[in-house]
Amino acid sequence: MQYDFSNRILNSKKSFIREILKVTTNPDVISFAGGLPNPATFPVEEIRAASDKVLREAGAAALQYSTTEGFLPLREAIAQNYKDKKGLDVSPDEILITSGSQQGLDLIGKVLINQGDDVLIERPGYLGAIQALSSFEPVFHSVALNENGIDVDALETALAAHRPKLLYTVPNFQNPSGITYSKQTREAAANVLKKSRTVLVEDDPYGELRFLGEDEPSFRAFLGDQAVLLGSFSKIVAPGLRLGWVCAGHEIMEKLIVAKQASDLHTNYFAQHVVYEYLAQNDLDAHIRMIREMYGAQREVMVSAIEEHFPKNVPFTRPEGGMFLWATLPEGCAATALFERAIQHNVAFVPGDPFYADDTQARTLRLNYTNSDEGAIRSGIATLGGIIKDYLAEI
């Protein structure tokens, strides 16, 4: 039967990474492709204890329907964390618990974007955001990144040339590049945005995972309610819980709540209770320090291996935190062609193509260092370095 599908779904693409991950299910493959936290960091016993306590003490109440906004004590804890860590005066009423920050992106799209609206996105940009926002059929305009974050001159030009509803950013350890915006770039970009009606979306799933340098301020410190923040427990507790949040001013929050009510009524209420209980009974900061130490060591191994095995004409970023680094092949290369060679040798990465809203045959690639042990990183990078050298010798 020929079904009449909506234009929205016909214009939506499958997740590029999810398709690549199918290829990497072979246990012999060393995969730098996924954005997966290391399962050794998951607090299994602590989550079990929190679950038992919730069922014992809250019982049926934790298994019932609840409010769309989310479990108030959890929202209060998130708001308090913004005050303690970022110096932001955030009310629990400005927090909406979501099914991962990916749902937050979907809700923002529903609230702000009409078909044909202009949307600004980093170049390269997070492919999950490109996929989520594409459902609302906007016109994407890419704004280049440099080593200090977004190119402020290019941002000002894009704002003058278009009337974008929003600018999507990942300012801390950006996915895919690993770049972090400097304070000067944040302030300069905010000053440009203040002259517009464009909402800045600050997606910050990796901000707590800093192992070098100093923390930078949130865009909300410069833009107030013009900045909408996304956060997640996926990288600091466990991704399978699917708990994230949106932090937004009251005017936008009111619309987000309506959109979420139409979507799923509310996020998993039992999981919200469990995460709150976990936070109440454990030292999250100590847990995050453990994650930072592990990821920092893995990052050092990958950087060292790349310096040893990659050709010198393949530059790469050196992130101060997060989960990824970004390499650039010479002119005339295609990362997809390199991927096809690499997978034949049981090494996987993500070619740069899906991280661009306006480009194909990219010569960039993303490497994840958090979900492989140090031996696999050394072996995989050595193999990949040899494949790159052979590829460059042939073109």
C-alpha cells in the first residue's frame, strides 16, 4: 500500500549516528563513533538503592501520573545547582523536566519555528539538533566556529541578512568539535544578539565534564530570558534514565509546557523520583570528579596517539573537557571515503557530513574517546593513522 506520509516526516532523515552504530555492533570493531558515556561511570548500586528507597517510601505515589513540569524537589535541585555552579538566579518554575535534552529541542522547535523560518546553527553543528529542528522545516543558516567559539562577525552578518527565530549553540566542549567558547566570545555574541529578537539556545550536556582550564559563564548571565538552556543527567548520571530539562523564562516556559502536554503529558515520574533520591543520598560532585579523571586520561591517550600516528597535515582539536575531538583531512579528501576504508579494518568514527546543514563530502571527522579503554584507543588510532596515510598517498 502507498501511504500518504506528511511532508514533515518525508523531509526528515534517519539519525546518521544510529545507522553507523549498527555497523559497529561487531565486537571486533574499535568504535570512536558513538557519543556514549563510559558505562564504568554509571552508579549502578547507588541507583538500585535509590530505586528501592523510592518504592519503599513513596510507593504508589511515584508510579502515578503527575504534573507536566516535573517533580518539584528535582526542579529545585537543578535550580539550586545553577545558582551554586553558574551564579544564575533560576526559579524552579523556570525548569521543565524532559525526556532527555533531545525532547527539549523538539519542544523548542514546536514553540518557536514555523515552516520556512530562519534558524542559525553552528558550523559544524550538533547533528541531533539538525535532525530535531528539521522536522519543523526551517531554513538553516550556518555560522562558522573558530578556536574561540562562534565567529561573532559572521553571526552579526547572519542576523542582519535574515530574521532567525533562534540560534542553537553548544558553547562548552561543542559536539562535534570539542571547542569551548571563550568568555569574550560569549559576551560579544550576546551583545550582538541583544539587538535582535533571536532566542539563543544553549545546550550544555557536557559542561560539568571539564578536566582542563576554567569554567566559562552561561549565556544567560549576559542575555537573561533571551537565552534558553538545555541540560541533561545523561552524561553525569546515566543516559538510560532519559532525564533532561529546559530552563527558560516564564513567557517561553508557558508555551513549552503546553507543547509537552500535547507530547507526552509528563516525563517518567518514577525516574525523576529515583534521580532526586540519588542526588539526595550521594555526593554528585565526587561522582563527576571521577568521570572527569577517567575522561581526562582517555583524552590524553587519544591526543598522544594522534600526535604519534596521524600525518602532520591532519590538524585536530584539543578539548578541555567533554567527549569528542575533531580532525580535518587535507583538501580533496572525503571523510566518508576514509570511513569506508576504516570500517574494513574494524575501526569506526563519524564522518563530518551530518554535522553540516549546508554541506556534503566533508573532510572532517569526529572521534569519541570516552567509550573505549586506553588500549583500544592506542590500537584504533594507530590503525586509523595508517589508513589515513595510505589514503592520502593514493589521492
